[in-house]
Amino acid sequence: MSSQDFADAEGSTGTDETAETLSETPCPVIDSLEQIGSRWRLVVLYELQNGEHRFNELKRETDANARTLSRVLDDLQDSGFVARRMEEDAPVATYYSLTDKGESLAPVFAEIDEWANEWLAECEA
């Protein structure tokens, strides 16, 4: 969702001035969620906080199917969150790890975890 879509969904006045201002100043929250906000991207990023994983390890740990996981890893690599390393020795293996950009999300996951423990546990009570 672009910042303009967000403004439209929030009930923008529809004036040309408002639309022009919003398109020039994208919302960082929306832009961030567009890069990491899908369920599978978050799951993979969270799992890779535990260190480098082979493709099949990630598949097993995340319960993603191979096609979905491959697409998500490619997207995360293109966005600079994940690095891929190939070992050509038999058997050929592909390893994935977080880049510095990906590792910088650790405090975000910690905050979400803290929030979930406080607020979601309350909902279950």
C-alpha cells in the first residue's frame, strides 16, 4: 500500500494539494511494512536471527512450501535483508543468513515479542 493508498483509505479530502503532499512524503511505516510485512517474510527473518540456515532447514522450521520459501528468500535477498552463500562441494548446499540490514530488525522483533507477551496473553485470559 502506497502512502497515497493509505491516505485514500484514511479518508483523504481528495484535494490536489493533499495528494501532491502525500506523494512527495511517503510514510516510512508503510514503506517498511511493504518490505518486511508479509507473513512469510517475517517468519523467515525471525528464524534467521538464530544464525545461518540451509534451505531445507528453513523449509522445515517455517513450514513453508519450497516455492513460497524460494520466492520469499529471493525477495529478501533483493531487498538486502538476506545473503545467500553457495557451497559447490558435493552435496551442493545453499545457505542463507541475515545481512547487517536484516540483523538490525532484532530489536523490532524483541519489541513485538514483549508487546505480544503483555497484550496477547491478556486476551487469552
